[in-house]
Amino acid sequence: MSNHLHYDIVVVGAGAAGLTLALELADQFTVAILTKGDIEEGATLYAQGGVAAVLSDTDTIDSHIEDTVSAGSHLGDKEAIRFTVENSKASIDWLIEQGVPFTRYGESDQYHLTKEGGHSHRRIIHSADATGRAISQTLVHNAINHPNIHFFPDRIAVDLINSRKLGSKESRIVGLYALNQETDEVDVFHAQRVALACGGSSKVYLYTSNPDTASGDGIAMAWRAGCRIANMEFNQFHPTCLYDAKAKTFLISEAVRGEGGRLLLPDGTRFMFNFDERGELAPRDIVARAIDHEMKRLGIKHVLLDISHKDPDFIKEHFPTIYQRCLEYGHDMTKGPIPVVPAAHYTCGGVVVDQNGKTDVEGLYAIGETAYTGLHGANRLASNSLLECIVYGRSAAEHIKSTLVREADINIPDWDDTQVTDSDEDVVISHNWHELRRFMWDYVGIVRTDKRLLRAKHRVDLLLSEIDEFYANYKISAYLLELRNLAVVADLIIRSAMSRKESRGLHFTLDYPEQLDTAAATILTPPKALS
């Protein structure tokens, strides 16, 4: 027997995007927020740098737009970019109203703005070097204390429920099934609207700066529900993650380079100016490829990032979290360089949405890293991601407020697991999990070729077949659901990469090293949506 829960809005994910949406809607509607683990766990919590916005008299909206277009290799949607940037100040004002403690200049009342790679002005408002944590904790606190918002931790969404599959003539998302990881039962969430705000899919790669939750669940569910998916070939690899076996991949903020950090080879030689006139302040794709090139050329496991030429007090004041974490692993960034490597960091593509976060399927919204708004193009400009979460979380809320007319709940059946058995072959899931992430790293990573992509396609086709058979015959588990979603996302990434016959932004292929004269997004349409 499934538990049936009824809410006006169901939000999958409790990062900046989902919480913004929930808080903007909760005065009028009941909201359920589902999280896979702890209610704060997610990419927002680990975001260090800040939020990009036009807040200075010396900065302009046009300048921020130009920087975003340039970083995205002219593939971004200019209307989406302008919409986002023009709403940047209002979004920061909203965060300040929520109580986010952004860093100020000493005793003054001015907010401190920093500069990151690809930006022409200081426009990154931040909370020391733990901006995501400050935003997450503030919004979670406000949401917990709102009577119309209810959190459901330890729930992993299984699939969306479409009214047409239940006998209705219309196609509309009316809820979703979600596995309760504490009871192993599948709950039914009934909803007038569902919003996917469950982050990106960087866990599809062997090395990632993302938390374990980033398994592409929202993108895969939306694809299965009939939504178009765009630009999945553009996976951002953060250039500088701490290289330490115990640390896995702890991210070293872009702001360290923005404040003067230098990238060095093992002999202390700077190398970034050999690749770009902006040196360490070049966009992330250029920096990541440069590091990857030098590591392969020299056969080294990492490069070095050095900001020790700055005053120790400056380093500790600007990067307290990074400084302390590095110390925990035996690296004192005030006294010498620290070892860094690139790691999968951000999914620039996602579920196609309009300026209201609305997908192709009625009743379904996608916001944050799950969505493709057109803002990022072929590469995300640093600190535009949190901005996108707030801007589109608020615009989606406004659209829902203006269009939602409560309809009678459709009778949704319990989750049926009467035809499946408990698995005694979980080793299959484990093996497939590791194989998938390994071949994605080896064949669909920072530098690609047609041959590598073809190998990856053959492997993912076999995995999809095996996983579908496993899913049909055995009771579901969190690991199986994540593996199923990662395999779908991997296939979307590979297919998108194979279709792009050029190198642009984050997609670099040795077979087509030049950039085409015209820029066009890669749009994939699921078979069921074609009929």
C-alpha cells in the first residue's frame, strides 16, 4: 500500500532554485519539498564563489551580457541572457530580504564585490568563500518555519505521473512516485504542479566536485515524460579541485584566481599565458583544457595553484573555508602552492524551458541546473548559476501564481511491485555504476574524438538494456534509480556530443578542432514526443 500525499506544488530538490520557488509560492499554496538525503545536501551548499549581478555604478547590464555571451562561445540565447541579467539586482535584493549575510567592506555598509574568470568587472556578491552555504542555510531556515512548506527527506523520485497514462484525454503532470528510503515503500505525491529542481548530472563522471545527489534525476525523468533536452554535450569541468586522495575532489573557488592565484607546473613555471592572454582569468573551459594538456604532456597527476604571495591575513579573511579545509589535508595555502586537478562540475544543458521555467509538458517546471534556459550557452560564466536559480525560481513562481486553477485530483494507483522480486545480484548495479562513470571520464571528458564517442555509445547502449531488464524484474533501490537515470543522461550527453561537428566552449573534439561560423543549440526530442 502506498502512502498518498496531496499538495498544490511538489518541488524535487531543496537547493537555491527549489527553495526560492517554494518560498515565493507558500503564502498561497501548499508546497512539498522532496530531498534525496538531508534537506540541505546539494550543489548550492557547496558553492563557494558567489552570485553574479550588476550592483556597481561602474558596471552595466550590457557588460554582464557581453561577458556571458563571450563565455558561452556565442551559443547562449540572448533573450534569456538579457532576462536573467536584467533581473539580477532584484534577485540579490530578494536574497538580502530573506536574510542572506553577504560580506561587507570592513565597518562600512557597502557589499564587497569580487571578480572571477570571464568577468570584466567586480560583480560577484558573496558571503566570504561559502556563499552557497549562507544562501542554503538562510532559505532552509525560512522554509522550515513556513507553515505551508513541508520537507520530505530521504525521498528519491522514481518517475513523473502523466494524466494521459491514467485515461485522461489531456497530457498533464499530476504528481510523481517517490521511494521512501527509510521504509523502502513508494509514496504517491499528488500535485497541481511539479517542479524539478534537483541539480545537474556531474556524477556521471568518475571525478566530480559535486555531491552524490547530482545524478541527473530531473533530466532523465523529464526525458521519459516527453520533454526536449538541450546542449548536454556541454559539461563544465572546474579547473581547480584539490588533488588529495582523502579530500576526493574539494573545489577551490574561482575567486582564488580572481584575487591573484597563479597556476604553476611542478617546477614553478606559470603556463596559462601560453594558452590565453587572460592567463588564470580565462573562462573555465580554457583553463581546464590547458591544465589537462599540461598534465598529459608532462605525465603529471596535478598542477599547482599558488596564492601564497598574498598577505596571509588577506588569504584567511577572503578564503576562510578553503584555508581551513586545505589545512585539514596538510596544505597551507598561505605558505605555498596547493595541488589541483579539473573535475566535472556543472551541467550547462538540461530540460528545455521558457522564461517561466515551463517545460514541454503541462504542469511540469524545471529550474536551476536541471533546466536549459539558454543562459549558459557552450560554457557557464562563473557565478551565473546561483543567479539563474533565483531569477527563474521567482519567474516560475509568478507564472504558477497567475495560471494555477485548482483541479480535482485524478485517481492515481498505488505503486505496483507485485510482479518483481528482491534482487540477489546487486553486484550488477555496482559493476555497471563504476563502468559507466569510468568510460564517461575516459571517452566523453575534457577532450573528445569520434572514436572515443562511438566506444562510449556502444557501451551505454548495452548498459541501458541491462538496466531496463533489471528495473523490470527487481524491486527498486536508490542505487538502481540513480544508475538508471545516469545511464539515460550519459546517453543524452554522448548523442549530443556525436551530433556536434565542431569544437565550441566545453565541447572540444580533436576531429573537429575549429568552431563553425554559426552557433546552434543541440536539441534532442524523445521518441514519444515525436508521435
